[in-house]
Amino acid sequence: MKSLSYAALGLFSLSAASHAQISNDIVKIGQISDLSGIYVDVDGPGGSEAIRMAIEDFGGQVNGKKIELVTFDHQNKTDLASSKAKEWLDRDGVDMIFGNGPSAIALAVSSLAAGMKTPFFSNTALTTRLTNEACNAFTVHYAYDTKALAKVSADAIVKSGGKDWYFLALDTAFGESVVKDVSVEIDGSGGKVVGVIKHPAGVSDFSSFLLQAQNSGASVLGLASSGSDAVNAIKGIREFGISNSMTVAPSLIFIADIHALGLDVTQGLQFTESWYWDMNEKARAWAQRFFERTKKMPNGAQAAQYSATLHYLNAVKATGTDDGEKVMEKMKATPINDMYATDGYIRPDGRMVHDMFLVEVKKPEESKEPWDYYKVIATVPGEDAFTPKSESKCSLWQ
């Protein structure tokens, strides 16, 4: 009986070990992002550094196994991103992927990762399709999306008198999603959209687009652009004096953009943020460490990279495996409390729910130090900011 008991115990141990292990004796994290193009300051090398910080803070190992980061510059080309993701998944043993940049890239890589049961995180793609029509059990939309950006800022602007909107939109899935989601919020708040003009990526001269917007008679100019496109559009807006007659509402702009443009140009802009470096002690402490390494303050997407990396690694540690299904189950069952989010959680549709913030860019005389650029003027709970279950099209959340 004793021999049988030991034998059974041995079989159980072997079975447990076979199900609780790290493949290839390494936990490999992949970052596919724009590392040199128009969105380089959105995620880019700063996002890579945030992931490295998380790996270092975790100790560089998980359950005795090394953690490694690999990166790839997709150059904002979906075919390049898809090809590299497939290579990582099929051949290189990448266990988790960050897919950042244009929404089309996130959607493509998300689908590939789900096919291989590999956790996929996106912190800069904005399309709500990731957690709606295209949702899957292995994708986490972590930082923000067009629904949250629209809900927080559009409601506030319409209620303050900005009823008529004209959109200058990037001609991509991102631009389309922004216009769609913001328009719903505008209509619901009693405003209306009087026109939309689309522009390609990488525009340096926005004069013709801006003149059409100015002649529309709208009281609000909604910018459905990001990266250098948003920066160039705001430069043109100031040059033509459009902000004297229209409220300018950027859908997505980052602290590096504000830094580059200066407070004289950006003062008074109101927009939605998922995080701000000076919002609390935890955020400040982490941001100062980031600044020492990069000489820039982090934006919300980069802070989300750090947070998501730690959340993933903690799940691997707790489960004893990098098996995608077990790790996803653990991440969805574990609340997120760190320098990025308080009482955050991942819903069945893959949406990470956390507070969102309406911020206003300070006047030059209000700024007390370099990078002291924002005032947080409203906090919106995640349950109110993101897509509610009643509007969800995700089959996993019904």
C-alpha cells in the first residue's frame, strides 16, 4: 500500500510539473510597435524602457526562469507587424505580445496571438473592436479606447456650450472609430456633428483642411488624429487663429506633444487621459525613475506598459506556468492596484477597467516646473467611461 501511495504521489507530481512549467525555460515578452516613425513618442523606445523597468523590478526572473524582452519596429505597416508576430509565435517562443500603434495592426496581431492562445496587450490602439466585434479570450485592451476618450471629453465640452462639432480625422480605422464614438456622445449630450474631413497619415501642411473646418460654422473642432499629425494640426490651428473662434478638442494627444509645442500654443486644451505623472505619490515616484532613464516624462500608454507587464508576470508566477489559458484566467481574476490603476480589473471582453481623467493644459504662468503641464479637472470611474455591457457586441460578455 505504501509503495502504491508513493507511486501515486510520484505520478501526481509529474502530472503537476507537466502542467505548471515555463516553456523553453524562459518567459519571453514581445513588443511590436512604432519605434522610429510618427508615433514614436506614443509608445516607442519609451514603452520598451517601461517594460524593462517592470522586468527589473520583478527581479529579472519568474520562478527561477529568465525574463526576456524582444522588440520590433513595424514601421506602421500591418504586413510587417503580422509577419513578425507569426514568426515570434511559430518559431521563437514568445509568450506574450504588446501590439501598439495603428488599430489595424493591433487587430491583426490580436487575431494571430489568439490563434496560438497567447496573451496580447494593446495600450495605444484605440478601436473598440478589440473588445467588441473582434474580441477574443486572449486580448487585453489595457489603457484607453475611443469610447472612453469620447465619453469623458465630449460630454464635458457639449455641456459647457460646445454644441456644433466639425471633425478633422485621420483616414484610418482609428480616425473612423473616434468620429463614430464621439458622435454618439455628442448626440446623446444634445449636440450635433456638422461635418467631417479626412486626411492621410504624415501630413505636414494642414492649411486646406483647417480652412474648411473654419468655414463650417461649427463651434468645436474635433481632432481625430494622433502623433505628429495631431502636433502639426495644432501648429496650423494656432497659425490660422482658429482657436480664437473654435474650441479645439484633440481626441488623443500626449505629454511629449505638449512639451514639443509649448504651453503658449497648447494652453487651455482639454482632453481625456488615462494617467498623469503628477497625479499622486506613486505616479510621481515611478515617473521620476522613468525620467532618469529617458530624460522625458512618461505618458499614460507607457505607464500602462509597465503596469501590464507586472500584471502578466505576477500571473505567471502565481500559476507556475506561461500557458496562455491559465495565465489569462489568473489575470482576469486578479485586481490591479499599482502606480497606474486603483481597483482595476479585466472584464470577460478583455477591457481593463480603470478610472479615466479629463485634463486641461495649464497656462504658462501656472506651470511650476518642467513637465508640469496638466490640471486634472474631472475623474470618471471606469464603469462609466468604457463601453457598458448593454452596448457590448462581444460574445464572451453576454
